[in-house]
Amino acid sequence: MRKITLVVLLAVVLSIVGPASLNGADATDAKVLHGTFKGQVLATGTGRIVLLGSNGKILWKHKGGNCSDIWMLKNGNVLLADNNVVEINPKKNKIVWSYKPAMQKGGGTFSCQRLANGNTMVGENSAGRIVEVDPKGKIVFELKLPLCQPGSHNNLRHVRKLPNGNYLVAYKAKAMVREYTPTGKVVFEVATKPIAFSAVRLPNGNTVVGHINSVTEFDPKGKEVWRFDKKDIKDVKIGMICGIHILPNGNVAMGVYGATRGKNGAGLLEVNREKKVVWRYAGPEKGGDRHMMALQILDEKGKPLPGPALR
């Protein structure tokens, strides 16, 4: 009789909260997705990473530290940087690969990138260097960078290896973006204010920078050709713009640190070239994420969008 009662009780619980709540995902009736969005979003949160559905509901989550970079890999695993670099199998919630920078003071690393050859590029913030690490954890390339103070939190915020083999670096404290060759030669430089958080190179050679109050696009000579300022949106409270993802249609998706929660907030948002909000995610006032520094827009099945990931 007791077993029957427990079975009935479990069935009632499932009918009310659904299986997602029992496997660790959040369920809420509050509206958190405003506007029109089709697809999924992988994003960093407050002490965690989350996968959001098109309605803003959390489909999957995993504990994370001060996470500034995140990727959905083609194999379905998630790669992230939160002082260390970790690859997670979401189906098993299991860490399958990791790399820990030797120097941790100030933040070991805030950026990572899985390369076509299977190696992983890591921008080591504390040490002020770029390394490429093979699947066994061996460093196979190192580039020590100038303008860095060992142990500082404000050295390298964002690093990407470009198709031409160079490296695009966003210096936080120095408020600039530089492109380096593998030998360390500077071939592009642009200044931003107040700090440079993220930088993306477009196929046309332009560079888009996320820098707290704005997202700015520069041509190869460093001339500004487009800018979005958070003050362009009057009725939405936008915190500090951090990570960006340039979508195939030219729109810009942004991750926000210090986001306002509730109906007028925006932890994540997408704007078009006319500087209009396409959609925004505003976490619930209680328990919602405030620090959503990085994001990747995925298709409706949770797969990376076709083409290069411009983020």
C-alpha cells in the first residue's frame, strides 16, 4: 500500500512540475523572454552556465565560477573558461577535459577556443600569454604578450585565433584591441573606452568590440563605422556589455554583467543594425542570473549556427 502511495505521489509531482525540474533545470511561470526568438542560447550566469530555450526556460545548467567565455562544440560538449578551461559532456554532466593555468592570481584565464586541429587556444590572463594546448594537456605554442602585469585581474579579457593564424586580443585595463602575428608583431590596434571586453573579426576585415557601454565596429584602419550605445534603448535597463555574438544576419547578441532583473532588465539581448531590440532575456527578480558575460546563439536543436562562430 505504501509503495502504491509513493508511485501515485510521484506521478502527481511530475504532472505539476514536469521532468525538467527533477533533472536540475529551473521551471518558472514568470515571463523572462521578451520579443521574438527562435533557437537556444548558451550563456554564462551567476556561478553557473545555462542553456535557455526559445521561451527563456532553462533546459540545462552546470556549476561554474567567474565564467567569461563559453562554447557549444560540434560534438555537443560545452567548453568554458572560468579561471580554468573545462570541457563538459552535458548528457552526463561530466568533465571530460580540462586545463589549469599555472598562474592563478587575478584570474587564470577568461577566454578559450577549440581549434580545427583539436587543440585548445587559451588566453592566460594572469600570466599575460597565449598558449595552445593539445588534447593531452601539453602546451604546443606560447606567445608572451606585452602590456600585462603578472597576477593582475585586468590583463587579457578576450582572445581569439583568427583564420589567418593571428591572434585578436582585448586588453581590459589598457582599453585597447590588438592583433598579433604568431611572432608577436602588432598588425592592428584600436583604442576603446572605458575598457575592451570582447573583440570579433568579421569576414570583411572589420572588427567589432564589446566595451561595457557600447558595441563598436571598426574598419581595418581603425575607423568607426557603426556603434550601438546602451542609451540608444530608452525603456530597457542595460548593465555592462561584455561578450558579443555577431549573427549571420548582421544582428548583435550581447551578454550583460550586472544585469537588472525583472521586466525592464536585460541579461541577454539581440539588437539589429537599426539599433532596435529583437529580443531580450530578463531573469526573474528572485534567483535570476545577473552576470551573463558570454553567450552563444544556437539553432532550435541546440546546435551551433552554420558558418564561423563570430563571437
